[in-house]
Amino acid sequence: MTASAQIPDLLPVLPEIVLIVGALALLMVGAYGGERSSPLVNVASIMLLAAAAAIVTWLPSGKLVTFGGSFVLDDFARFLKVLALGGSAAAILMSLDYFRREKILKFEYPVLILLATAGMGMLVSAGDLIALYLGLELMSLSLYVIAAFNRDSAKSTEAGLKYFVLGALSSGMLLYGCSLIYGYTGTIAFPGIAQAAAQGGLGVTFGLVFLLAGLCFKVSAVPFHMWTPDVYEGAPTPVTAFFASAPKVAAMAIFMRVAISAFPTILVQWQQILVFVAIASMALGSFAAIGQRNIKRLMAYSSIGHMGFALVGLAAGTQAGVQGVLVYISIYLLMTLGTFACILSMKRPGGMVEDISDLAGLSRTSPTMAFLLAMLLFSLAGIPPLAGFFAKFYVFIAAINAGLYALAVIGVLTSVVGAYYYLMIVKIMYFDEPQRSFDPMPREQVVVLAVAGLFNLLFFAYPAPLLDAATAAAKSLF
């Protein structure tokens, strides 16, 4: 890259540069200021994420490519970057009160989230296998650390270790898949792989299987879901809220980009894999959650099921399918953040509680929180006219139009099973004898819950902005 061409060439990467330079600057602030600087670092991190989102929307429209095609900024990347940045900002906002109360308010937490989000940006824009791996590892290494963020808690440390060991295994599988694909196609760039894969060959299919296995781990799809319940339960609750939101957006983004950009010519092969993974994830997410008594474990199984539903749209392999996945992941992000705002408010003078039975009689002690949580749970179950119903509607319609009738039918049936455990929580909140009331909800959680709750309730009245943005994003991928 010549010196004169450097600045315009780096323009597409500006949001990631802002996040990384900002993270390094805040690290210096924290190192000099010690624990006293934590509130400042938290606020500055949220402002940096907002600035990065503003830059993403401000950058010239159309497809921008840099680093010899390794980094692609198109409408698809813009849409998902804004989602990931918003999810990360909400996760930092929701963590403030919790870490202050637990006396683990450390400046490293928002810095790690900034680095993880920069990795997500890289991942969403990856145009070849090396960029994909770099983005994935930058995101994952930060996530391993924040899973074990509460060093004095054995559960948190165990969660971090489990996530790290299984994550390293999945990275190895993904890397092995990448090396097979490179060996058989002679290129790492997605367009080149697409051309070479058209010639067929068993080696490319083998590589694709390993690559998809690594990506299934990142979205916690069956059979690579085993880390999810333990990590969700063991990690501090704000960390779990982060895991359930922004990283899922980035991982689903690269899943779509790899399938549609690098392997459009062998659709039949990866479609079979995705159909199996989607059915297994929906079934496990629906049935395994029924016996859960810890609300964070229940949300872990719920997220496994929801990733299965999102993959139904991708399995269609069509533009409508990708649009369905984009709508699904946007609505899922907001539903999850709203639900975790309520879970973070489950605290009494003795400390945090995580049992579903602790929500008993919430409708009488805190009617507004009970109503909004009930609406979010109905939405997660896919009950009309809430936002979650439309999320499922778009992916199932895409699957039906692509001829995947069995997949759509199984999706609807597992939705019905999943509705049982969401309705069970609503029943406990509205019909059981009240327990001692929770402490008042902190302002930060109120903001997140209000935004998520109103979006969820009013989406049906004006869905056009999200649908139009998702349509434009899906179009740019084809």
C-alpha cells in the first residue's frame, strides 16, 4: 500500500480503528487512574461505540473494499455493525449498577468489550479466510477473559476456563477447515473460493464441514452448544447479557457471508448441514429448557433454540432467507437485552437471585416490570402481534418458498413446545403467591427495558424501517 493511498484505503476500517485506538487510550487512563477511573472509562466506552456507529452510517454508501479485498464494507456489513455496536453499548450500560454493587467495577471490562466489538466489526466485514480468523480470535479472546471476570467467584472462573478450552478446540477445527479449503481451491478470498468450489471436489466439502463446525460453536448451535448453559450460568449476569446479544449478531453475520459469498455454487451440500443443525438446535432448545429452574440457564437453552430458528432462514439460501435472518437477529437482540434488564433487576437486600421461583407474584410487587417481561417472553415464544412473531414468520416463509416444508413444520412445532417454558414464567409472575419485592430497578436497566419493551409491543404498527434496511442489506450480499 503506497503512502499516498493510505488514508482513503483505511476509510472503510475507520470504525474499527476508532474502537481499537479508543480502547488503548482508555487502557492508559485506567492504568494511571486506577479503579477511580472506572466510571469515566465506562461512559467513554459507550460514547466510543456510539461514535463508531455514527461513522458506519456516515461512510460513503455502496461497496467499499480495502486490504486487497480482505475487508468489505457493504450494506450487509453496515446493518450488522450498527446492531453489534448497539448491543455492546447496551451491555456496558446494564453492567454499571451490578459491578458497582458487587464491588468489581474495574476499568478493564469496558475496554475488553471495545476490543471484542472491534473483532466483531472485522468479522462482519471479512472478505477472506484470514480476515475471518483474525476477527473471530480478537472477539473470542476478549470474551474468554470477561467470562472469568469475577475472579473471586469459582463459578465465574470455571465458566471462563470451560469457554476457553472448548473455544480453542472450535478454533482449531475452523482453522483446519480453512487450510483444507485453501489447499483444494488455491485461494483464501471468498470470490475465488466460490469459483473454485464450482468445480466440485470432496476436499472442499470436507473443509466446509470443519469451517461450519467452528462457526456453529460461535453461535452455540447443536451439536457444539455444550459450553452455553454452563458459561451463561457461571459468568456474571451482565457478561451473560453481552454473550447473548452482540457476539451472536457477529457470528451469524459471518455464517451468512461464508455460505452466500464463498460457497453459493455448492448450496446443496451446506444446505443439508444447516437443515440438520437448525432442527437439532430448535429441538434441544425447546425440550432441554423445560426442566430448568435457573433463569440464566433457561436463557442459554432459549438462545440455542433461537439460533436454530435463525438458521432456518439461512438454510433457504435465498435473498428472502437472508433478509429473514437479519430481521430475526435484530428482533432477537432487543428481546434478549430487555429480558436481561429484568434478570439484572432480580435483587433483594441479600444480593442477586437467579431462580425462576423468585419471580413469584411479581405482578403485584412490580406490575410494570412484570408486564414488560411477560410481553418479552410472549415475544420470545413467537406469539402475535409481538415482534418475535414476525421474526419467526419471515424465516419460516423463506424456508417454505425454498421448498423446505419439513424444516418449517418442525420449526413451528418446536415453537409450540418452547412456548411452554416461557408461559410457565408468566404463570409464576401472575398467579403464584408474592415473595419479598425486589430492590428498585436502576435507571440504566429501566432505559434498556423501556426501549426493548416498546419496540417489541409497537413493531407491528410500523415495521417498514427495519424491513427496508434488512432488504437492502440482504440484496448487497447477492
